[in-house]
Amino acid sequence: MAWFLGLGITGVVLLALSLVFDGMLDGVLDGALDGALDGVLDGLSLPVVAGFLAMTGFAGAIAMGAAGAGPVAATAAGAVSGAGTGWLTYRFSRVLTRDRTALAPTGDDLVGTSGNVVTAIPADGYGEVLVRLAGQPVKFAARSAVPVALGAAVWVEAAPSATSVVVRPVDH
């Protein structure tokens, strides 16, 4: 039973190391097998191996201690439990890595939006406007062909840079 407990503790230690050193050891063994197992080990990661080892060890120890199983039966029970845990860890990590956030807004998303002038815009000069971008208020440097007074409503006509816009006053 000590072997199984040692295997389980080793798996837990490996899992803790994989969490602490998140990705620092990736690629250490690249090229070690020289393509012998290409495609077979693609989803094999340290958390998957750690989950397999921990569950194999602890399930084997439980089978020996609680059920009174012999070493062969305990090894079989541990291997089945470990394989199931490794597969679930692999699937769960795949789900997490596929989770994507929405695309970040770009300057094209600004064109056609409305805003308000927070610093007056002189003719062919710069002022500031407050525009809602993706639901959040964002302040941009703004220029306009005509002077625009403080507090006036404006439409964004172009976004020449990430921090500036070209606006025109809204006709009511």
C-alpha cells in the first residue's frame, strides 16, 4: 500500500508544481523522443500526468485498504481510475483553452457613434470628446472642421489613430 500512497502523493506534488510553475517547463522534453510518438502525446500535459498518477495511487491504496484487494486488482483499479481522471483533466483543459473572449473594439467601431464634447474643439484644432465604446465611456482627442462648443453632441466620422477621432456636430 505504501507504493500506491507514494504514487498518489507524487501526483499531487506534480500537480502543485504545474500550478506554481505554470508553463515554465513547457518544451523541456521537445525532441527527446525524436518523433517516435508524434500525435500520440499531443494532449499530454503535466496536469494530465499528475491527475493520472494521483488517482492511480490513491485508488490503488483504497482498493487495497478498504476492499482488501490484492496488488494486481488494486493496480487494475488504480489504472482504470487514473485513466478516467487523466481523460477528464485533458477534456477540461481543452475546454478552458478554447474559451475565447469577445474581440476588442477597433477604430472602425467608433465611426458613426455619438458623443459629447468635454473640451471645446477649435476650428482645425484639437479638443476632447467622450464616446461610449463597447458600453464604456472613453475620452478621445478630437478635431473638427468647424468649431464645436463644450457640451455639444457630435458624431464620429473617422478614427485616424487609436487615441483621436474626427467629429462633426450633430444637427438637431
